[in-house]
Amino acid sequence: MKLSTIRLILAAIILMQAAWGWGQNSTELMELARIKNNVHSKRVSSYDKTGGNGDCLGGIKDGEKINIMDVKGAGIITHIWITIAPPPPTLSRNDIILRIYWDGNPFPSVESPIGPFFGQGWDEAYDFVSAPLAAAPVQGRAMVSYFAMPFSNGARIEIENQSGRNIDAFYFNIDYEEMDKLPPDMGRFCAWYNHKLTDANPEGENEWGTLGPQGKNLDGKNNYVIADVTGKGHYIGVNYYVHSPGPMWYGEGDEMVFIDGEKTPSINGTGTEDYFNMSWCPNTEYSHPFFGFGRVNKDIGWIGRTHLYRFHIADPIYFDKSLKFTIEHGHNNCLTLDLASVAYWYQQTPLSPLPPAPTKADRQPKPFIGPVEIHKWRDAWRKSKGNGPELWGNE
């Protein structure tokens, strides 16, 4: 092999390591070489127990709950793969609920619609790439997790069909490491879905000062809540889904993170796109292992749906007593936005119940705004100005 070729290969490896956040010692690769004792690889799956090719659960009725995993003892889930038929929009993955229970707890520590959990917003399907989560071809229908999910006394994964129709086929592979005893410093994986149609301010949707002087927000009182956790642990990221009904930039809102009950946030951001490691009002699909845009709007201005994600793989946010992660919906919470999110964190036991989950009615996707609606806005504006023939639109 030529020296130039070797150099190119080495350069590519270094770039890959940098992109994935590996240090100079490539700790993650080195860990693969470690021989473990008393660890056994196990899988729970939907394979056909008769040896045939019917490798799925079928005919899951509307309203039915089923366990796809229910194991005893200690271990760590290392990989989940799921695909479902029929695809969206015939069957909305926004209405199939994923719940995960650790250590015999009667309450789930993961509760989310299955699509948003894996990076699939609304009732849509699209390819999505990140380090811990992915939605793979075809058209994002293969949903994948590489989050480590430890348990010391059993793990149970439940799905509930709230779609209004049967699930024809539900395929899954869940890989885990079975062990005699879980190391004592292992937290439990948690995830929570939230959804809210936010209120604009009484003075109007005054973004970028288009309607006059803007207000100030120091306490985050009306911010959208991404995570609200009681206990000790560390926050590791979010899938954030924005549907904007207007053309104004939706991302002037700052993140405000309140740790251990503080009244003033110790982490205060400079803009929504800044938290997601972007800049200057982007509208471009972008995939980094830790952050990016899974989906961007293709409409007018910033009308429409955008999926942003950030995972704190190298920079977790630690808390000892509590964490409240919030973000403004527009500067000073001035915009009406249809927001949804799935937050992810690890927490020390004993665990406590998650906040109440949004209902099916609450989380239904809003319809798109298009040229017809904009034309009606213009018509109302013209009439408010006397409907003169000289009216153009920037008066």
C-alpha cells in the first residue's frame, strides 16, 4: 500500500474520531477490547417461534397494551430496533406509546409516542441520523436506539396502540447484557414526552421588534418545559419538534436551565439555534452525531415543521436534587408555536414517577399553513386598510 494511501486512511480515522467526540486515547474503541466476566449476551425479539417467516407481532388492536420485553434480574439494554406496518401516515407512530419500567417499579421511567422517541416527529417518516438514535431506510421506518439502559431487578417494555386502527405488523429486536449484579453507580435511563400549543403575548407576536419594543424575560415563568426532574442525575439531550404557523423566525427563544431548585437559571442560552449548535436562523438539513436538523420546513419563511436535536454525550448537565430544562417560544415567549419534545436523562435510584403525559387529543398534529391561508390574511389586511388599489403589502 502506498504511503499516501496510508496517510489518507489515517486522516479519515482521525476525522471520524473527532466527529464522534472520541478523545486521543479512543476510549470507546479501547473498551471493546476489554474482556468482561459473568456477562451474557441476550436478545428478546419478535422472531417466529415456529421457525417460519412470520417474524412479527400482528393484529395489535386499537387500545391494546402488550409487553415486548419482560425479563428478570440485572442487565443493560444495549440496542433496540423496531419497525411497524403499515407505515405513516396510514398508521401514525405518534399514537403508539412506548413505556419502559425498571426494577419492578409500577410506573414507567420512559413514556413517549414511539415515533418522537426515535426522532420521528408528528405523523411523519423520514431518515434521521445521530449517535444514540436513528431512523433508517426505507423512509425512516427502521427505528434504532443505542442508549445504554441499565436495570438491577428486571426490565419491562410495553407498547400501547392508541392509533384508532390495528397494527398489522410489529417487528423488534432488543439486545441486552445479562449479568449477576449491576455496578452500584449505574443510573436508570429516563425519557419524557411533552407537547404544548404555546400562547403568544397579549401585545402580539412581537418577534424581532416588528410590532414595537420587546419585553424581557428573567425568570422563565412561561417557558416551554423540556424536562422537569426530581432526584440526582444528568440530562443527556432532546429531540425538539417545532411547528410554526407563521413565517417569522421561531428560534429567538433562549434555553433556561434551573438546577437544584434555583430561582435564576445557572445555564442561560442565547437563542434556540445556538443551543442546537447552529447559527443565524438556519433552514438546512444537517446531521452530526450529537446535534442537527432531522427535518426542516420547505414552506414560506419559517412556516411549517422543523425537527432539531441535541445530545449531551460529551457534556451532560448534572444535577443533585432537581432539573428543570426550559426554553422560550420566541423571545420573551412572544410566539404561538406547536411544540413537542422528548427529553432524555439518567437518574439515580430510587426513581419517581414522570410528569403526566399529554393525551392523544393534546398531541394531535396541527394542519399546515399554506398559500390559501396567507392569501386570506392579506385579504383581511387589505380590508382593514380600506381595500384601496394602491395597497401593496409593506405599508
